[in-house]
Amino acid sequence: MACGRLDGYFEENVKSWDIMAGELIAREAGAITSDFAGDPARPAEFLVATVGIHAALLHIINRAD
């Protein structure tokens, strides 16, 4: 995300130590992080995306659920 190779990424049931540093780096680069409801990211539901596609990716994830 931070270097521009991806526009969005999501994963479920990760350990907090697996996402903490990456979340900070992505947010500092301008990405948005959240859970699948748009609330603060958490290990059970982790989504990171560019500002331009975050809302659309949330919508797609929730429709697929």
C-alpha cells in the first residue's frame, strides 16, 4: 500500500503484531484503515485502502458477506 503496489487489502483473523507496523506505515502514506463496518481496524477484520476506493471496497466486502 505505502509504496503504491496495491490500492486495497483486507484480511480476517490476524494477530495484532502482524498488522500494527504495516497499519501505521499505510496510514502515514495516506491510506485508510478500518474493520469491515468502517470502524477502527481490529485483528478480526482488517481493511486498508486508498482514499479513493475505501468506501467501495467496504461495500463489496459487506455485499459478499
